[in-house]
Amino acid sequence: MPFRIATFLIASCACAAVAAGLFGPKLVWPGAWMGALAWLALDAWRAQRLLHVLRNDTAALPSRGSGVWGELSERIRKLLRTREQQTRQAEDRLQEFLAAIQASPNGVVLLDAQGRIEWCNQTAAAQFGIDVERDLLQHLANLVRDPIFITYLASWNYSRDVLIDAPAQGMPRRNHPTRLSVQVHPYAGNRRMLLTRDITSLEQAEAMRRDFVANVSHEIRTPLTVLAGFVETLQTLPLDAEERARYLALMAQQSTRMETLVNDLLTLSRLEGSAAPTASQWTRVRALLAHCEDEAKGLSSRLTPLGHRLSFTVDADSELSGAPVELQSAMSNLLSNAVRYTPGGGVVVVTWRVLQDGRGEYAVRDSGPGIAAEHIPRLTERFYRVDRSRSRETGGTGLGLAIVKHIAQRHGAELRIDSTVGQGSRFALVFPASRVREARLLAKA
Ligand code: ADP
């Protein structure tokens, strides 16, 4: 301010001096007035110029200038630059924030006060079949026509979520509907944020758990009922020694059945709960097959007086890496199935060979009844049986192939099933090359 007064006075005095010098002392005051007017005109012009720049193009603000207007311009320029930086940072943060919501596996939809879509992430767009460009500002209730959802949205009571099927056009085609959990959270007055979660696999897992518990209870209840019946008979009826012995044998059979079931269940839970087997333990395939052969021969003679024609061929003397107990269990399971489902006198051929690409294949082929194609994809499901009575008669639990599949997965192996009704079946375990090596390496190591 002192600077402005000083320049004002200087301009007035200078003009007064010039006027007095040129036209005599009488014109000192008019000269001073002229100087003051000139100063004011210049000042007004500079103020006007700054205003003009501010109105039109702030980028053209002069960076340096003299006097108050120069300083004002410089300060405004700095202030604007700081503001611009802050705006850019806020925009960047907003973009990052939106990118994070985009990356979320859950769907997010923002609705305005009228229930129109303001923004949604890709997950929600896919779940609801929203076209992000076309459907912006569309009423969500027009796109998601599920009555449960429409009632929920209109209720303004969002204390819990609702479960709906994703609109058919929204999700990629699957053979089961996609189930969504949708919950609305009001914010900023009467705006709403809608969160969605795909709970299809959760519901499937829950259904599987329920089925599993029901199946286990059924499998245990059946022999238990039989046992209870025998106990009651023994308690109430006067039986001779021979009859008693027969009943006790039948009771022993039922308790063995329960024990096998419990053992298989424990095996399954152990397989699920333990770490994958290391690749450092090697077992000779011949040893595994020898054990299988002993078991199969015993089982065959127990099941049928005719027995089976069993053959075992090892094409390459190899070793397999993994958990020996599990490998043995998987191999024995496939072989015992072949023996159990192939009628007496039938053929069961077991082979081990190393494929050209280094993978190892353990295969069991039988001349049994074969399995219809529609059953094959479901054979490894727990308690899935094609021939229920044959399974029970021969001591099956319905868990054998589920165990085999688990063991295969843990060893990176593939379970292949080929079967033709009336011609027999072929079950094979194909182990990755990394788990197969020549047997002589063991001797060297
Ligand atoms: P189970 O204890 O009943 O044998 P698995 O899981 O081992 O249970 O097998 C599932 C079903 O697959 C069996 O109930 C049977 O119907 C069918 N199956 C398995 N192996 C054979 C086979 N070699 N020949 C015919 N059917 C088989």
C-alpha cells in the first residue's frame, strides 16, 4: 500500500512539476490533477487487464509484474496452481479408488435418489447384465425383474440381504443358475449402494455338506438297524447253538461294514486335511503291484469259488514318488473294484507302463458288466453307486473312487475311466513324468 501511495504521489508531483515548468506556476494544481488522473487510468487499466485474464484464460496470467497488480496476479497464479495440483491428486485418488472397486470380486452399484444407476463395477454389470454405457441412469428395478429383489429395493428396509438368481442374460452360461446375495446400504441421504456376492459355490458346498451328512447317517443307520434286530432276536428268542452262530456271523458282517465305512471316511478327511505329499519319497511300482496282487487274489477267492483270471504286467521297472500308503490305497481300490464288480471267472488285467512322454500309467481292465456313459462323470462323487446291491454285497462303501480321485489329485495324476456296458471297464491312473523314474536309479542313489 505505501508503494501505491508513493507511486500515486510521484505521478501527481511529476505532472505538477512538468506543467509548472512548461506553463508557469499557475498550472501546478491542474498538472497534479492530470498526474493523479493518469495514475488512476493506468491503475484501472491494469485491474481491468487482470480481470480479463482471470475471466478468459488463467493460464495467461503474467508470472511477474510490478506493483500491486503484478503481485496479485502472481499470487492468484500460485493459488490456482496449488488448487490444480490438489484437484489432480484428488482425481487420481478417485480413479484409484474406482479401480479398486472395479477389481473387487463383489458387485457394487450406486443408485441415485430415484433408484437409477449412477455407477457400477464390472462384476455387478456381469451379474445383472448391465451395459455400463447404455444403462446408465436407467432404473435398476427395470433391469433386474426378480419380484423378491424389486420388493426388497422398494421396502427401504435393508437390515438383511436377499438371495436371488442372477438375471439369465447377465452371467456366462452355466448349467446351474448363479445365486446372488444382494444387500443395499443407504448413504448420503436417500442414495443407495448395492453390494452383491456370488454365493453359488457356497450354496453348492452347503448342499453337498447336507447330502454328505444325510448319506453318512443313512449308511451307518442301515447296518445299525440290522444289528439291533439281531440283538433283539438273540435276546428274545430261544435259539440253538447253530442259529446263534449264524446270527453272530451276520452281526460281525454288519459291524465290519460299519468299520470299513468309518475307515473310509477317516481316510477321506485325512486326505482333505493334510499337506500334499512330497516328491522326495520313491516307491518301486513292482512292490506296489505285488501288494495289490496279494489283496486281489484273497478278495477274488473270498467272493467267488470260480475266482478271476488275474494278470499283472510291468512294462518298465519304475518308481513312483509320493506317499506310498496313498499310492497303494489308490491302486488297490481300482483293482478291488474290478474284482468285486466282475463276475467269477472273469478277466482282470493290471498293467504298468511308461508312456512316450515319460508319464506313468497304472491301468486295471476288467471283463465285468461295464458302466453306462451317463454314470461315468459321477463315479467319483461320494456315495455314488451304479450297482447299489453289488456294492453292498461285496463290502463297498461308495467312497472308493472318491478316495482314488483325491489321491490322484494330490499326486498330480489323472484318473481316466473308459467303459462300455457289457464289455467291461478300464480305470487308469496317469502319473506326471516328474513323479516317475527308472527303478535302477534307486540302487545308484
Ligand atoms: P463302491 O464302494 O460302491 O465300490 P466306488 O466309489 O469304489 O464305490 O465305486 C463307485 C461305483 O462305481 C460302484 O458302486 C460301482 O457301481 C461302480 N464301479 C466302480 N468300479 C467298477 C468296475 N470296475 N466295474 C463296474 N462298475 C464299477
